[in-house]
Amino acid sequence: MKKHDYYLYVHPSGVEAMTECFEAMNGAFISGDFSALDHNKIDYELEKKMNVFTNISMQLARIYEYKQQNTEAVRICDILLTK
């Protein structure tokens, strides 16, 4: 049975962990060098990492939206749109 109020059941420490993961991945993407010019630096897992980052970002934004913390939800969406 699917619960329509799924976000109500997310534990606060889960939200904290997702936020830390989001910030860490965002920092890695900002400081990373993904240049294809240097074949020693090519990240063949970049697509998977971006998919994980996108999924975490969307779930976290939805949780913040459910909790009516719209400023955080918009901040996450803005960061996601600039990637």
C-alpha cells in the first residue's frame, strides 16, 4: 500500500544526511575538473554520479517543499538547474 504522505515519515536525521550528501556532491562538482582534454582525468562514472546527485536533489527539494521550507527547496532546484 502506497502512502501518499510519504514525506511525513522521513526521519529528521535522514533529511540531515541527505542534505550533507547533497552539499558534498555539489562541492565535488564545483571543484572537480572533468576536462576531456587530459585522458588521465576522464571520469567514466560521471553520468552515474550526476544521476545520483539529481535524484537526491529532487527528493530533498520535495521534502523541503512538504515541510514548507520553500527557500531551501528553491535553492536546491537553482543549484540543480545550473549543473
